[in-house]
Amino acid sequence: MAALRAAKQAMRREIKKRVAALDDQEKLRQSRVISQKLFKHPMYASCERIAVFLSMHDEVRTEEIIQDLFKHGKTCFMPKYLTQGTSNHMDMVKLTSMEDMMSLPLTSWNIRQPAANDNTREEALETGGLDLILMPGLGFDRNGNRLGRGKGFYDTYLERCMKHPKGKPYTIALAFREQLCQDIPVGDNDVLIDEVLYDVLD
């Protein structure tokens, strides 16, 4: 267990270094390529209830994707992270518009999310479940292994999804090329993702 934790930490440092070397223009270019790939994806086209992360500075930009979700009348859900003491909990709550998103307060991670006392929003698993989750992460390999930030938010949420009548949603990770690795070290609690979208070099 300690060896796995150390391997993950070393890989996180290495990937963070690679992503930090990217300038904003290149991050935006790759993000646009990935967004266009997603828009043409049959799973994206056929899904109605979709969860998407609001990107941090070292993640694929998702604003264009969120705009597209609303444009096509899909139901958009976003993460609401709750950290209390040593326990980490995440819900996927409904976002109603781009204006709704822009009105959300900024967290200490510099991402927007509903305030802790905002309990009026629909939570995906309390209603119709999810068809698709667009996944963030620090690193990915081509076998669907994902390296998160070590909090376990998404792995725990996917386990909750499996208990919902709808079952586990399809999962697509959005990644910069620099986040791809040969092999990601994983443990028993790490959930495989279905697919990784990234900009392929010609």
C-alpha cells in the first residue's frame, strides 16, 4: 500500500511538471481539439444527462463543452465537493445555464461550485442518474487507468452510481497529451474509465 502511494505521488509530480510546461495557448489549442472530438462522439450525441467538471488551470478547458450541452438541450450536472475533516464527498448537481455557472462562488481551488449551504439543486443520483461523466484527472493510460489527485472523489462517486437503478454511466476522460502515461499504478479501489480523449500527434 505504501509503495503504491509513493509510486502515485512520484507520478503526480512528474505529470504536474509536464503540464506546467505548457503555455495557455497550447492548453487552449488542445482543449479545442478534444472538445470537437467529443462533439462528434456517438456516446455524447446520444446521452441526455451529462456530468462535466469545471476546469482548473492544469485541466482541459470545459467551457465550450458546457455551452454545447446547453445549446443542444442536454441536462448538465457539475461536481459539488464537500470536505469535512478526513472524509471527502462529491455530489453531481444540476447547472441550469452559463449565467448560473458564472454566478457560482469561487472555491480555494479557484473553481466555481455551489456554496455549501446551496441545497436546492437536483442531485443526479437522487433523480434519473447519469448517462455520461466527463472525467478530470492528473494522468491516464490507454487501458483506462486514471490517476486522480488522491482524494478519491470520482472513484467513490462511481461506486455510488453502480448502486443506482441506471447503473454506472459511460466515462470519458479529457486529457492533454502530456497527461498520458505508459502505465498508471492502481489499487483495488481505483475504477477503470471507458475511454480517454486527447489530441493525437499527426
